[in-house]
Amino acid sequence: MKTPLRLKERLEYLGGVTDAPPDGMRPLSPLTLGLFWGLLICAILAFSGQASKFIYIDF
């Protein structure tokens, strides 16, 4: 049961919910956090619009 809790704590730290890193985790450098957020933004841009279809209705 500890694994889901640790994962949740780490994701909350990476997401900015908490300022202090969880026990046993070193604080991440600004470069590492920047790369993490940059990869997330690239993934969002790569997959945005893939599930929606453009519908044009001319009345």
C-alpha cells in the first residue's frame, strides 16, 4: 500500500501541489523540473486535436 502513496506524493511534488519533496526524495534542480515540464508540454501539443473532428456546417 506504500507504493501508491509514494507515487501520489512524488506526483504532487512534481505538479507543484507541495513545496517540499517527499521523504527519501532529493529536491529536483530547476533544470530537471524545466525538462520535465517541457516534455509534458510537448506531449500535450503532439496529441492535442487527435480525438476531435472538425465539423463545418454551412447554413
